[in-house]
Amino acid sequence: MVDTPNRLMDEFSRLMTDAAGMAQGVRREAENVVKAQFERMMRDMDIVSRDEFEAVKAMAIAARDDNEKLMARIAELESKLNRS
């Protein structure tokens, strides 16, 4: 008889441990589903990634710098032409 309450507590403890493990599994699965849905929605909206944005930004900065250099060069050449 003395063994019955301990056994009952052991079974209850095991049940709670299993329930906690199952709850974590359900949580992970729900997170994965939400993440997949969010990624699909973002892909469907044609939103660029941060890496793509940074690459295009760097290209635009380089193009602007090249344009400024070319404009300075043109101004210098026009100045030389006008002096002649």
C-alpha cells in the first residue's frame, strides 16, 4: 500500500513531462508554419532582401561617383576648349 502513492506520483510526473514535451513540439511546429507562411507572403509581395538592397545601393553610389567624375572631366575639357 505504501508503494501506491509513490507510483501514482511517478505516473503523474511522467504524464506531465510527456505533456510538456508535446507542447514544445506543437510550439515548434506552429512556429515553422507561421515562418513558412510569412516567407511565402514576403516572396509573393516581391520584397527584396536586405542583401539585395545593399548591393543595389552600393551600385547606385558607385554610379553617382562615376557620374560626378565624368561631369568634372567634361567641365575641364570644355574649359580647355573655350581657352583655345
